[in-house]
Amino acid sequence: MDIGMIRGLGTVVVMVAFIGLALWVFSPKRKSEFDDATMLPFADDPEAVKHVEQASRSNKE
């Protein structure tokens, strides 16, 4: 096995990992989990939560 083949194999492994991660992140099944995670910085401030939820609703319309 020469160095070129090892590098090529490494490139394929990284590309497959990237595609898998992108599919995982943009999966519709994960949307609710990521929406909950989006609100974590505002968990201690109910006023900020209302403001962020209102802004996200207006962006979806």
C-alpha cells in the first residue's frame, strides 16, 4: 500500500463522515431537538424566551 492510496482512502472516509453528519444534522426527525437546544441560552429568562419564540414564528410566515 503506497502513501497515495492511504491518502485517498482517508479522503473517502472523511467525505463519508461529512455526508453522514450533514444528513444527521438536517434530518427532519431532529428538528424538535435542535429547536429545544436553540432555546437553552434563554432558559433562565422567560421574557427572552417569549421574544425569541415570537421572532421565530414571524420568520416562518
